Amino acid sequence: MFTITKFIGHSRFIVKFVSLAVKVYPQVSISTISIINARSMSQKSITSFFTITPKKPVKVQQKNKDEDETESPNDTSPPANGKEKRSSKRQRLDSSGSESSAPVEASPPASDKKKKPKRQRIESSGSETAPSPKSSPMKVEKSKGPPKTYNSPKSKKKVKEEASPLQKKEVNKQKSPPKTQVKVKKEVTSPVAVKTEKEVKVEKSTSPESKNEIKDSEKKEGKENEEVTKVPETEYNPAKAKYHPINDACWSRGQEVPYLALAKTLEAIEATSARLKIVEILSNFFRSVIVLTPEDLLPCVYMCLNQLAPAYHSLELGIAETYLMKAVAQCTGRTLAQVKSAAQKCGDLGSAAEQARATQRTMFAPPPLRARKVFQALKEVANMTGQASVNKKIAKIQSLFTACRNCEAKYLIRSLEGKLRIGLAEQSVLQALALATATTPPDPDGVKVLDASKGLSAEQFKARLDEHALTIKTTYCECPNYDALIPVLLQHGVAALPQHCRLTPGVPLKPMLAHPTKGVHEVFNRFENEQFTCEWKYDGERAQIHVPAGEGGAAPDLAKASIFSRNQENNTSKYPDILRRLPGLLKDSVTSCVLDCEAVAYDVETKKILPFQILSTRKRKDASEADIKVQVCVFVFDLLYLNERPLVREPLAERRRLLQEHFNEVEGEWQFATSKDCTTMEEVQQFLEEAVKGSCEGLMVKTLVGAHARYDIARRSHNWLKLKKDYLEGVGDTIDVVVIGGYRGRGKRAGVYGGFLLACYDSENEQYQALCKIGTGFSDEDLQTLSKELEQHVIEAPKNYYSYDRSHEPDAWFGAACVWEIRCADLSLSPAHRAAIGLVDSEKGISLRFPRFIRVRTDKSPEQATSAQQIAEMYLAQDQIKNNKSKPTNLDDFY
């Protein structure tokens, strides 16, 4: 006997075929797949849809009389009479519309624990029809071994393509679930038990109270579904218009932020150059983190900045490129040469690693990366030291790289290199935090407002955003520590930041910087109605000295005093002699302080200031006072903190008064900066000449009183002007440049580099833009020393963040590491150089005429070189250009 379930499409051929099958195989069970369009199929195709299984009767003992008795899907016993046959037929017709909703409790036979083949699963699901409630107990027949099945994907595809409209309608009807859904248990340990149609109808015909319970449960499930995002991680898009922090996120509330969400954010930022769009993209991501997983905001902020801790902790990654290539090669089964070639072709190891990872297949996919865990792993790598640290780092990197998906590999490798190079500056990150918190205010009890801009006009929301941005940026300047700032932001809100995050000894500040001027007349034009003072500009190294209070706050803790450079590097071990002299500087009234100073090489015998080049010969770290040969004198010019009181908002006149009142001068060790309050141009000119004779670079001119006289942390302000002796030579200031290429010397310069390609730094685009070539100002000894130093930074190909013209391609490329100070006659537009391109002219950059080498700036990092914005300002400040209508944006803002 045979059973055909869910059969659609009649054909005499099938009837004949089935009859023949029964005669040839009297002890078989024959079942078809769900849908067959017999008229359009060949005999061979139809036979492929039948499963022929030898029968073996198996007795099933009845355990409980009340237990419902069911028939096996493979049962081929004939019905008892015609009525039962017709009832079975009606059941099969009814089951086509209700089978999907029938509660089924079934488990596979013990002998068939393996997953069924796809064709077999389809056939078995189609043959499990509910028997008549009148049916008597029947025997369940068990087959010997797995059934012989012929899988034909092509035939299946053909059936689906050639199904008639009526059949398609019937299929859709079968697939659509009824209003009252009943859960199906897939795996249970009980024997095969299929509930009858009568039981299904009984369950459906419940009381009104049960119907209300079902509706309530459906509503509850709907609410739960609203919280579960439907956005796949690979499709996360923080650049989406009208972004929703919950519905458009790719993770749910309470879950750790996927690292892929962060990588997708960085990818979207890299794809645009518009600063406002960059801030919007990053703020969207931050909003989702604030709402769903606020505890992950801190690691996400750090990784956007490619930092692991505050700058003064000196915890950096910067893994050597060779080690990263080795890790990528081992993970992807490539040779080191292949990885190097791919990196040169892409111009970026991160992009090459992404391509290599995309083509790699793993047998067992590791768990997806989470932002928090990646951050912790990166900190572990940075803290690894010792002889075996290299192998440990590579192993850790490999474990992370193997788990990378999509674009994660690119940004993981770039993070390990130490530079993301996506055009994301720290000021943009702070602005994004401001926008995120202004739109979606944090709340320790759970975010209640997802979009605070609703109900506000554009002007009102802009005012709100500007207030948030000013508070966050100002607070960060006084307390540049995200470990302190982010928790307060989440717990108490933006308004509470100034009360909780304040200037504290031990946490260095970014110093206030001055704008250059070209002459005394420019000083008076700028400070026409201002009271100002002039100070000698010393040629040394910026030093910020921090002295915290001891226990109880009654006396300073000199043992914990520290010294920081202008780029917040901890130089305490470089100047042990300064720390030893501290007791002579502080009066008894001082319990804690922060001083802004200049450490200058000093000849104690002649009592004269020595050039900066001599100071640069001191050991940079872990110096022993017994080995120090170059003595220094510290010239103190500002007081930022005194006895638990920040002074940065006080005018300079008040800060200077407190400095002279609470600190001592010791000749040759501690001295106040020589200053004079001038009122006429003649006084300024005379004081400038005295400064030059005193071995100084020139003058610093500062406002004394009023709101403009405060200490603007991390700003290059027009309230401080620097007036150098070089202004008479055409350009008001020297220029700090980065060396990115070298040209082989000829003649007497053979064997060394005779010329160099120099660049300025564009912080907006994170690019080094070619500024000029230089070959003058060097002695033979300089060229020998500089060439030897630069050989350590030779790279095989230019970085993808070098912007240059191919006509000036050097003989050797250098990694951006060395900063030089140079002087020039003037600046001019150049089609062959890329510096400040787009700021003055849309197609031309700016170049220097007659550049001349002055010295190496060991106290500056490449990112602290003269910026493209400054180059544009210097160009437009020239007398012959002042009538030009094009002006760059005047940024008296955070640097």
C-alpha cells in the first residue's frame, strides 16, 4: 500500500506508476514531497521524488489508556472501511491549511540521531498527517537503516519555477501561520506522539479569558521584539539619515558593543572628508552606546582616538610593521613577502590585511569580537615587556586577527600600528560627544529621552549644542583624562563636569601657545586698546612642573613631583637635578602648585644662556644626576595652580602677582622670566634688542588684564604673540617641518643625503603635505649626523597619508619621525607642492622660497609640526598678499 500526501496535480501516468510500484514492491511505503506538478515533469523526475523503504513491523506497547494513540507517518495500513478512507482524505485536505499550526511533539528514532538530509526532511514533514479520531491502535513500522533517497536539487528548482499560479497560492496559504500560534517542540525524549485534529480543535476553542491571555502574550512578545534590533552587524550604518539609537543599532540593550559596529563607524568616517558629517556619524554611534551599553563608551572613545590611556601615561602600541606583517602572514597562510607586496600595492597594511582575511576560511569560526574585549587585549599587548614579549604579542595579535570579520581586520591592524589615518581629530571626537549628549542625554537610571532636539527650534538646539561642546572641551583641557571625564558624563551629565573634573597636580595640561607676528607695528594693531606685557622668549624646552599636596594638605609632597613636556610626555626622569632644587623654589606658604616654565641650558660660570642644541644633548630618560654635564636653569613665567586653587581663569596680572609672592628666585637655578610692561613702540623695540643680546629668540607679548588675559589651555591664542628677531628677514616666525624623503648627495656630499623633502602636517586630513625641498644650512658634520639618524627611519614606499607631487619623488622615503626647524625668505603658491592646498587656492599648494636649516626639534612630535592652517596664515600675512580676498578660517581655537 502507499500513501501520497499534499499531492497537487493529477496525472494518469502517476496513477499507473504507483500501481506498478505496489505490484513490484508489496512491502513498501511510498511518499512524495510537498508539491509536484506532474504534468510538466518527466518520468525520471517523478521517480526521483519517491522514497522506497522496506517495512519492518515494530510493536509499540501502550503505557497509558488515556494516552492518545497515533499512527506513524510511514504507516501504510489500509483504512477499516470506506468512511474511514473518506475521513482520511478529508483530513489530508484540511491538513494543508492547518498543519503548520498543529502542535507537534516528536523526536527522531534512537537509531537515526543524525540530521536528516534536506530532501528527507521535506518529505517527512509532508507525510505527517493527523489520523482520524476514530482510528484504532495501529502498529508502527520501523525501517531498516536510513531510506534510499535520490536528492535532485535541479529537479527541485525546476518544480519551483514551473509551479502553476494555483499551486503558488496554495503554497502561500500553507506557509501563512494562523492567528493563534502554538509553539512546536522539536526535540523531546518521549516516543513519537502526534496530536489528533480533534485535540487541535479543542485547544483552539478556548474560553474568552484564554483568548485574552493569548492576545496579551502576543503584545508582550511584540514589545520584546521592539527591543531586539533587526539590523545585522555587517549592515550597521551610523551614517544613516534620521538615525535611531535603538532601532538602527546592531546590538541590544545590555549587550557588549560589537567591535564590528565600531569598525563600521570608522569605515564610514574614512569615507567622508566633511567634518560636520564625521561628527554626525560618530555621534550616532555614541548615542547607541549611551542608550544600550553605557559602560562601553570609555573603551570606544579611546579606540576612536587610537589611545589606550591618557597621553601622560605613555602607554602606546606602535607595534613594528614587520611584526604585524609576520602575524598577518601566519594567520592567512601567506609568506612574509606576499604580505609586504600586498601592503605596498594597497599603500596600507590594514587594507592588505583586510583583503587577506576576506579570502581566508576557518573550520570553526571564533566568537565575534567585542569592543570592550578588544580594548583590553590591546592594553595587554602594550604592557607586554621582556625577552619573550615579541612572541607573546604576535600570539595575542593572531588570536584577535583570526576572529576578525568584514572590515575589522583593517582597523585592528591600524590600531596596532598606532595610527588610524581616517581623518578623525580629537577635537572632532569631543564635538561628537557633545552632539551625542545634547541629543540623547545620559541617565544613570536609563536614558529617557532619545532625541532632545524634538520640540526645539534649530537655533535653540544649536545653542544647547554649543553649550555642551564648550563645557566638554574646556573641562577636557583642564583635566585631559577620559578615565575621569566619561564616568562623570554618564553619571551626572555635562553640566556637572566642571565640578567633578578640575585641574589637578599630576595631570598635565596642553599648554597655551602664541601666534607669530611680523613686527612691532602688528603687536600694537592687535593690542591697540589692551594693556600688555613683554617677556623674553627663551630658547629651551617647555616644562610643566607639578607638585601635589601631601597627606592632610598641610605641606607639598615633593617625592611625587613630576615634570611634563609640551606634548604631555613625562620628563621627570630626564631632569632629576630640577627636582632636587624644588625646596629652594617653594616658600612655606605653598602646599601644591603647577608651574609653566622653560628649561634652558645654562653656563653657571659665565651666567649665560646656551643654545638649544646643547640642551638637546642631555639624556632623554633615566638620567643620573652624577652623569649630567649640561646644567639647566628654569625660567618660570606662569602659575596655573596654587594650594588647591586653579588659576587658569584668573588674569595674567593676578597670576604673576601670586607667582612672585609665593616662590623664590635662585640665580642659575630658578628665575622669573624677564618682563616689562611697555606702552610705546620704541619701548618694545628696545626690549626686543635686549632679549636678543641676552641669547633669547625674541619676545612674548601677552595681555595683562581683562577676560582676554586668562590662560587658554590647549589654544594657540592671539592673546599671546611671539615677536622673533627673524621678523626682519621677511617671515615672522620659523617653521617646524617633518622630513619625509631624502636625495642622495653628489660630489663632496656623496655617501650621505644632500637634500631632503619636507612636509607640514594637516591635522584635519591626517596627512603630511609636501612643503619644499631643502639643501642649504647644513654643515658637513650635520649631514653625516642627520643621514645616520634618518637611515633608521627608511621605508620601502611612501605612506598613503603622504601628499606629494611625483616630480619631487625622493631617492629614499622616511617614516614621519624627525622634526626640523627651518627659516625661509617668503612663501609662494606652487603647483608642485601640496601644503595647505585648498585653503588659499583650490588647485595649488604653498611652498617656501630659499629654505634654510636651523636645528633639530627633539621636543616636538611630528603631529606638533607647523600645521597646514598656519602655513596658509603665514602666506596671507605677507605684505604683497594682504590685498588678496581669499582668507583661511581664523581659528583661535583648540589645537
